[in-house]
Amino acid sequence: MDTLENARKLFLVYSKSEPAVRKSAPFAQGVKGPSFVLPWSHYLILMRIDSPAERSFYEIEAYRQQWNKRELRRQVASSLYERLAMSRDKEAVMRMAKEGMTVEKSSDILRDPVVLEFCGLRPDESYYESDLESALIDKLQPFLLELGKGFLFEARQKRFTFNEKHFFVDLVLYNRLLQCYVLIDLKVDDLTHQDLGQMQMYVNYYDRYVKQDFERPTIGILLCKQKDDALVELTLPEDANIYAQQYALCLPDKTLLQEKMKEWIDEYELTTTNLQFGEA
């Protein structure tokens, strides 16, 4: 009976809109109605997503990234769509629903927050940066999946020497889609301007002494408990390729994120309307 009810619900959901990913095989041509490419277990998760745009995004990403049922469920539960949308403008959000996640520039890899619930660290317990680093290395595969498309791991505590002084970058990654290094520094205390200045130095070193001519500029990410956008804006130049990203050790409240996203879109539309009237 459950299977029949689920089949009915699937029909009702997809009778209103075509699947975001369709079969292109010859035997599927000429078949009336929607054709599906993902396993049945995936659609049991997707059809419970009310927003067509959000459902389309997860459907595209599940197909492209070959997510299994467990990974798809985790991405939905961690509100990946809302977290990506919060760091993009409205046009980019609409594009996500049609094309999935695209990685063309450094800001495309940002999400707010970065969810690290798989680390096994409790948000109400004290821990050091080395504990967080070790937990991420132990769970490297889910960490790279959480960061997004195209990430490759190179080193932890990567040492470089300048003016006879040794410096260590917590994590060095490479993004093959952007063709650039991504340096990550972990912060469990409040973000300071010294932290930002240190990351700027790391990025400058990689751009000047490590990066090849064909590669894009290095990206620096400070992964911190609480980010401070005002401090980042005041400390760094506008064209700095450095970002402070907040992380969370537990899954975010999806309803709260959806409310924040709606407020953000309403504010964006109001600002756009006011600008249009101002130009008229």
C-alpha cells in the first residue's frame, strides 16, 4: 500500500512539472509523460521537497555528482540549496534551479554555513583547532563533498619558508574546475584582523611562488565558528580573493534558513525596484 501511495504522490508531483533530468536513450524517445533517470529511492526523497526550484536543483546535482541515497538525504537535510542561495544574487539562484551548481568563479564555492556535522565534534564541547583539523582529515571524503565540486586534497600543515621563517597552512586543496589553489585556515576562536592578514600573506606567497602561469589566483578561506563580515570588509581590499566562512557542527534549522532566504530575496527585490525607479 505504501508503494502505491508513493507512486501516486510521485505522479502528482511530476505531472505538474517535467523531471529536471530526462533520459536521452533511444528507447525513451517518443514515450509520453516524464521519464526518470534516478533510482526510485532518490525520488522518494525528492518528491517530499515542496519547492519546484529546490527539487530541480537536488535532482540535477544527484544525477551529475552520482550521489547515493544517503548522500542525497544528507544534502537535503543540511539545506545545501538554501546555503548556496544565501551567498548568491537572485539571478544566480534562479540559474541554480535550472543548471544545478556551477563553478566558474571563486565565490561559486561559498556556502553559508559550511556544515561539518560528520566530524563527530559537539558544538557544546571545547576543542582545539588541531582537533578540528584531525577530524576533517579523518572524514576527508565527506569534507570534500561538503565543500563542493572539483576539490582535491594536497596537504595538511603545509610548510613554506620565507625570509628564513617557517609558516604552516592548515589545509591546502586544489579546485580542478577553477584551476587554482584553495588555502584553508581553521579558527575556533573569534576571527581577528591578524588572522586575515596572515591569510593574505599565505595567498600572496602561493600566487607569487607556487601558482603556474595558466592557473587562476589562489583562494583563501578562513573557516571559523563565527564570521565577521564587517571586519573582513574593513581589513581586506575589495578585490581580495579571501573569504571568511562560518562552519556548523550540527545540521542547520531548515525552516529558519528558508525564512532567512525569503527575507533576503524580498530585500533584494525591493532594492532592485528602488534602483529602477531611481533611474527612471
